[in-house]
Amino acid sequence: MRNNLQSPKPVILLNIDSLMSEPLEIATQTGRAPALKFLMENGQFIPNMVSSFPTMSVTIDSSLLTGTYADQHHVPGLNWFDHSRKEIINYGTGFRETFRLGVRRSVHNMLYRLNNEHLSSDVSTIYEELGNRGIPSASINSFVYRGNTPRRLQVPRLFSTLTRFEKGKWTSHTPPLFSLGLFSKLRPWGFTSQIAAGNYKYTARELRTLIRKNKLPAFTFCIFQDMDLRLHFKGPKDLKGITQIDREIQKTLNLYPSWEEALKRNIWMVMGDNGHSPTGSKHREFAIDLRKLLQTYRIARIERPVRKKDQLVVCVNQRMAYIYVLDKNLPLSAIIERLRNDRRLDVIACKKDDSIRIVSGMREGSLTFRPTGDYQDVYDQTWSIEGNPELLDLKVTSEKKLSYGDYPDALARVYSALHSHSGRFIVVNAKPGYEFKAQLTPAHLSGAAHGSLHRQESLVPLVIAGTTEQPTYPRLVDMKEFILRICSQQYRR
């Protein structure tokens, strides 16, 4: 047995937040992204990787790193309600909403509770499994980071008043190499304009530090977050973010004698995490105000603790939302019937006994399904289904084979969201072009938004260069097995 082995080909996974296949192809074909073009032309390009649901970063990254959907890793979204503690969990959905909920609480949720309390201990991350095998890894700029290495993280002085950490410090478990804004840096004198995370330049500089010092571990996960905010206001066709990040990838490849040599020494992967759906410009039409839609019920207000007389809690994740029914005397069916009157809601889902029931504001009928049964989908998952398959745009053959249309891997992803945490709640999904609104929820009119089950936000690209291996299925939830397989081939104990 040998320890401290160096991987002959380290895996570098670059997650470009909100990278989509069509803008990526346009940018590469028009000469705006030469580094990404090089990786695509010298590797494999999978344009339709399926994300998780809701298509929000913390849930997506949890699925990527644990190889499970939310029914197992238990991170339901960026905004959800903890029934056991009667508390809205928000990881930072927008300044006004975060401020009203309490900045101190939201910061603590994102920086500490997400990894140390909310991410289920029944699942393991890539970092933890590699660590158990004696294989090193690195996380750069990811809020989901749980590993095996205890680390005392320093909270910047100006930020310490917004946290609940004793004396401005806290201990968490991270990968051996860990970078997250000013809380933990690979370059001691590195500076970022963003306290809680690094911008795209900072992320690339941290990665280049590992390369220059010959400290690349077997697996490095980097997140470039800046493009998501830009697309929210510019729309999904904006290319400037891709161009900016490509320049940083060029600088990284330039550290090697040639770009071809960079491929010989490393396995490079570039992926998106979610897409964006363009949103309309008329607020009354395209912003679905759930508080108005359900105004006959007593809805909890975010600035105060949930009260006994509150009947509903609404947690919006842009184009999807959780609606929690706290009043035990109020049947879910009453809320669902009210929601069905709005044609802007394309999927309305709830648990019914051991099954999932789907209805819609756009289509008639209902669909009921549960895991295991006579129907087999394209991912070799089996299901029992009854009712109208058009509600989830399912294609069903006479041999009981299932494929998906507008809602990729819909059965597994809807099931996972409804089993991601406890409580009586309904999942609602907005029709493309529309976005949910609740109390102080940020709006993205004339821009773009994500969160929903629809293919516009659910299908993302993956570029793989330096290996001919591929994930078993084109889904982000299958990336963990893929990465562990590659790393195990590279490292032998």
C-alpha cells in the first residue's frame, strides 16, 4: 500500500453557473470562447445533461456531489420550510427577502447549517468517499463542500456581526484543499471583492495556484458563479459572461507548454448547473403572486416566527415553489383546486398515500405514479403510472417504455422534491415565461429565471476532455459515480 500518491491525470471540474448549450455553441462558433472550443473539439460534448429539481444551485450541487436526488440528500431548495423547527430556511434568495428574514440567520444557514445540519449524514459526498480511500480533493468557491478534514474557518471582521459563530470562527469539515472567499484561501494574500465567495477571476486564480505549485489533487471542483446574476437581468442569450470566463480558462491552459499538453496531464470537464427561462415584461401577467392567489388563507409572514393561527407557508424558488399547509383541518385538495384555476401553473404535485398525484392549470385530468412497476424509463427506473401522461409530457409505448419530453426525468425529480423533507406541502411549477412571487421575492422581469422542472432550465451542457469515459446516464446525479470511477482508475492503493 502506498500513501500520498499523485494522480497521473487529476480531474478538474469547472462548473459555470447557468451555462447553457445554445449560448455555449454560439460563443464557440463565433470565436468568443476559444478555450471552451478547444476542449469541445478535443473531447466529448454532451448538450443535454439533466439537472436536479428544483433547479437551484444548492440542490443541484448537493445532487452532483452526493450522487442522489433531494429525497436522499435533503436539501430541498434555496428556500424551504423546516417543519420540525417551524422555521423558514433561506440560503440567500435576494437582498430584500434575506434582510426581512434576517441576514444573520440566512448567512448562518448558508455557511454552516447547509453542510453540517441540512445535508443528510446518510449520504456521502465525493470528497468524503475520496478521503476514505486516501485520495485528496479540492473545493473552490462551492457552498456545498462537506469533506473529512476538520477546518477552523475565519469569519472576516466586518462580517462577524452577521454570524452566530463564537469569536468569529467556526469548525467545519471540508476537503483537504478548500477555498471559499475570505473564509478560506489557497493564496494567503489573494483578494476577492465578494466576501462570502470568490468572483470568476478569484476562482480561476485559486485554481492556477494549485497548478503552479504542482498541488492539484485527484479531483478539483471549481464554481464560477457570476454569470447567473448577469443572465437574470440580461436574459439567456447574453454571451458576455461566457467570454469573460473563457479568458480565465485560457490563462489556466496557458500555464502548460501547450493546450494539448494540458489535456495530456489532466482530465478537464466543464458543465452548467441549470438553464434559464426568459421571463415576460408585464408584472401583472408574468409574476404569479401566490399570496394573492391564496389570499383567503392566513399565510405566514417572513419577518416573524410562524404562528399557530397561520394556515400556509409559501417558499418560492423563482419558477417553482413549495406551499406548506399547516392547518390540519385544511385539506390539500382545497389548495390544489384553487391553484388549478390559474393556467400559468403547468405542474401541481402532492403526495397521496404512497403515490404522487399530478394535476395542472393548463391540462385536464390527473396523473398518479409511484416507484417500481411495469413501466421502465430511459434511465432504467421502473414506475407504476395511472392517468393522463400528458401532464408530465411522458411518451409511453405499447411495450410500457417511458421517455420524457418537456420535463426531463420528471418522475424521479418530482418524487424527490416531494420526499426531500417532512411536512404537508404542494409543489407548484410555473409555465415558461412566468415566475412566482411571494412576500418580497426578487423578480426578474424582462430577464430570465430558473428553478422549474422544464427542459429550458433542466438541460445543461457537459464537456469532457482528456478521457473517453462518460457518465452512465446524461444526468448530473450520475456524475459522482463517474468521477469516482475515473479517480479510482488513476489512483491505486
